[in-house]
Amino acid sequence: MLDLGPLVLGVAALTSMFYLVPNTKVRLRDAFAGGLIASMAFELGKRGFTTYLVKMPTYKALYGAFAVLPMFLLWVYFSWLVTLVAAMMTANLALTRRRPAGKPARA
């Protein structure tokens, strides 16, 4: 049960961010879908990142004492990538609902 805590908190935080931050009306269901996907991606990313740091000691040999800086920058990049992709998915969920079926999007 405690393993689900970070996932539930992540879903709640990201759902509220995707619902409250945009300067447009966002359905709660769309924000929840984006928050759920982003939170799952964060959890998988955390586990993969931890596995990489534990199993691959080559980054310490390459960077020495500065090994923390590239790893931190990689995590910041991954965090923004997940957040922005989930935000784009949330916005596109609303767009697909507004467009009639069978009509292509205008460029």
C-alpha cells in the first residue's frame, strides 16, 4: 500500500497542475488522464534512473567528482520532457473532442 503513495500524490499534484495552470478551460477528466500518465512516467523514470546509477558506474569514471552535475541535468531534462508531453496530451484530448469526427485538422 505504501508503494502507491508516490504515485497517488504525483497523480493528484499533476492533475491539479494540468487543471488549474492553463489559461483555458480544461475538463477534470482530461487533466486526470494527463496526470496519471505523467505520474506513471515519473515512477518508471525514477526506477530506471536508479537502476542506471546503481548498475552503470561508468559515469563516475568519466566525470569524477562532477558526476552529480550531468546526472542532475539529465533528471531535470527528463522531468520537463514528461511534464510537457503530458501537458500536450491533456490539451490534445480537449482538441479531439471539439473537432467533428471525420474532419481533418486545419493547418
